[in-house]
Amino acid sequence: MNISSLHAAIQEERIEWRKHALQRLAERCILQKDVLEVISSGEMIEDYPDDEPCPSALFLAFIMDRPLHVVVAYDESDHRAYIITAYQPSLEFFETDYKTRRVK
């Protein structure tokens, strides 16, 4: 994923909020501005270049000491970011760095 192009799309508000993402944000008490902050200043911890219909990635950032994961897709053809989901990662599935998946 071209992170600089993704960041440009976020800055220029070329963002599509998926219905699923908006529902999950409401359920999880996550603000849209926090999602955008995770993408803009966070770390890409997983890259999914083969996702369809366009590549996506998992980002991590700490917002007010709360770890947040955001999955975002970026469509190069229309220069648009698609917010897929956001959640607070669980230590059941991630190591204490919130980057490394636990091996089951």
C-alpha cells in the first residue's frame, strides 16, 4: 500500500466510511477523528496487498493511552480511502506490543 497516497486521501477527505465500520465505531465508543488519527500518525503493522477489491492494511496507534487498530483499504484508481473497521485489540489475540499476533 502506498502510505503517502493514503495519507493524502485522508488529508483531502477522500474517505468512504463503510456501514459496518460506522456500526462498530458506535458499539465500541470509538470516534471517527480517532480512526483518522490512527491512519495518519499510526504504524502500519500488517499489509494485505492481495485484498479485493483493493489492497488494505492494519494500523496501530495509541489514542489517549488506548491502543486502537484500524483496517483501511486504499483504491489507487479513485484515490479514495475506505474505512473497513476499528477496534481496541485484545491481549487474547495480540502480544503486549499490540502488533504481534499470538500464536494459538
